[in-house]
Amino acid sequence: MKNSVVARFVLFVTLFWGGSQHGLFAQQLSAENEVRDLLQGFFVAMKKKDSATIRQAFHVDAVMQTVVQDGTVASLGTNDVSEFLKRVGTSEVELDERLLAYSIQVDGLLAHAWTPYEFYVDGKFSHCGVNSFQLIRAAEGWQITHVIDTRRKEGCR
């Protein structure tokens, strides 16, 4: 009788706790995949000069910045999202940012993505660097709230 009670308790704890952990893990993977899909779509849209699709990826209060290197120190350059959208939509050249990898972390409604990249203009290598995206899950889905990047021409490959 005592072994039966212990066995039932262990089964209950395993199913309840283990099942909820599995559910959280699945949610985590789903959110990571949603963020990855958003970012992939963002850069496909950029290559196609589809500024309307890119606009949907950004939160209305999004900030774009770049690390400007001056020797051994850095400063920040800030870009206006609407200006970025205009540049992409009216560009006379093909802008192709190729993400090389993804490191995505999610905590509930907040996500961070670290994406090394290579940038090509009309098929010709321009520069490389890393993007750091901050995203939130808004009513519309995952949206970029902040992106900051590095840019360099050496040490890329």
C-alpha cells in the first residue's frame, strides 16, 4: 500500500512538473522560431526593397543605432527608422544583408537576437559585423524595438 501511494505521487509529480517544463520548453522554441522568421523576412524584404514589410517588423517607438569606431573607442550613430525605410525603398542598388548565424534568447515577451552578418551591394561584398536586436511581443506579434550594429571591412571571413 505504501509503495503504491509513493508510486502514484511520483507519477503525479513527473506528469505535472515534467509536462509543464516540456510545455515551457516548446513555447521557448516556438518564440525563438518566430523571432528568427521575423528577422529572415526582414532581410528578404530589404533585398526586395519592400519597405512596407520592413515597417511592420518595427515597433512604432523603435530605435536604430550603429557603433561608430574611432580607433580604440566607440560612439553611437543613430538612424531614424522612417529614413531607413525611405533609403531601402528607393535604393537604386540591391542591398543584401546575409545573416550568418542566430543566437536568440527569449524571456516571456522580451527577446534578444545576436546575428553576425555580411553585407553586399549589387552582389559585391561591402562590410560585415554583428546586429543586436531587442524585440517585444506586441499585439501585432514580435516587433523590433532596438537594433544596434557594428560595421567593419576587415576580419570578416
